[in-house]
Amino acid sequence: MILLDVFSSPIAPGAQTFLLIVCILIGLGAGISAVDARSTFKGKKSDH
């Protein structure tokens, strides 16, 4: 498990926090994109 190795390795706490924040931002970005795409497709279907 690469993620487990990264989080259990003795790296700087700042780097560990940075990785955690990056993972959260990627997850939020993907979720917002999915919701945005879903609402866009709904809007196109209702127009026609």
C-alpha cells in the first residue's frame, strides 16, 4: 500500500498535512464536477 507507506513514514508533519489537504481537495473537486455535470445534463434534457 503506497498511501499507507507515505502516511506511516517519518516525513515532516507539514508534508503529511499537505498530502492530506491535496487528497481532500481532489475528492471535493471530483464531487463538485460530478454534481455540476449531472445538473448540466439535466438542464439539456429539459430544454429539448
